[in-house]
Amino acid sequence: MFRFFRQLRHKLLAGSHFRRYLLYAVGEIVLVVIGILIALQVNSWQEAKERREREIEALSQLKEALDPEISDLQMNVDAIEGALRSIKIVRNHLESHLPFTDSLAYHFGNSSRAMGYIINSGVYEQIKSSGIDLISSDSLRNRILTHYDVNTSYLVDIENILVHNHNNTIVRPIMIRKFDYSWFTNPAFPNDYSALENDSEFLSVLKTTAEINRFQLSRTRAVLKSAKELQEAIEEELIQLRE
């Protein structure tokens, strides 16, 4: 084909058909431009396809990473609710001067239980380091940033600064002094149960622990809700990207 165009050009020049040659030259330029535009379009389409595939892979990994996070958050919600029930039972027994029972030892131990959220942000950090703009949806990108940089970060700060600090500096020492137990979920047997009924320090610690637990519970539920909604939003986006 190129040989044909060259022969045609030589023929036009040889015959002094300048106008025809000019039209031919313009046509040749147009063909070249069209070829370049087609090549650019194909290249752009290929880049867009590769970017979409990377986005699908990143979102799929993030959606999968949310599974253990949601499980951990739900476990923490259940555990904190259980600790609050135990505190209520212990306070009722002490304030009502009810006799000690072996089942109460479980609630003494469980009332001192402290839970911590294990954030699973490895995939998110990898996405952020390679460029969060890979996520094409503005709303989904903002939801991801809010979940990890705001919601989960706030919960971790609450647990480190408030929950664990209170547990390590106040709850654990008083339990060690007044009970026979080996920490965490094991039963705690009071050294002197009758003395606990009028122990203002211990009763105050129970009240404070309950307040802190309620605050932690509200934030844990909020992050759990955020994680579930984020996972649903990712699934919806993946469906659209795969169409």
C-alpha cells in the first residue's frame, strides 16, 4: 500500500498536477493523524483496562481483609456486653448484701475483662502507599479513608489511652489485692466477700469500669457498623467494575 502511495505521488509530481498532489499530501497527513489517534486510543483503552483490573484486585483483597476485622469487632461487642452484665450482677449482689455463690466468682473475673480491637489494615496501607487514587469512586474512596483513618483509629486510641490504661493501673491491682485468681476470664474468688459489700473503693472501680465499657462498646459498635457498610459498598463497586 505504501508503495502504491509513493508511485502515485511521483506520478502527480511528474505530471505537474500540483493541486492534486496537495490534496494527496493532505490526505496522507490525515491518514497518519488518524493512525496516531487510533494508536493512542488503543493504548488508552489498554491502560484503562489494566487500571480497572488492579482496582478490582485491590478492592477484592480489601473486602476479604474486612472479614476477620468484622469477626473480631463482633467478638469484642459480645465480650464487652458480657462484662457489663457481670458488673451489674456483682454490684447487685454487693449492694443488696446477697450471699456469695460459686457462680459469682465467674462474674467477678469477667467484670475485670478488657477487650482490644485488632486492626487489620495491611491491605489498606498497601493501597494507600501505592496510591489511593486507584479507587475510581470518590464516595467509596472517602468511605475507605474514613473507616481506617478516622473510625478505627479513634477506637484504637480510646482502647490504648482509656480502656487498657484503666485496666492495667486500676482494675488489675485492686483485683490482685482483693481476689484469688489468675487474670483474664478465669473465676475470681474474693479474699473477704463480706468486706467487699462495704468497700467503697471496689464499688467505685466497678462503676467507673462500667462507664468506660459502655463508651468502648458504643465506639466498637460504630466501627463494626462502618466495617459492614464498607464491605457492602466494596461488593457493589466490584459488581459495577466487572460488568
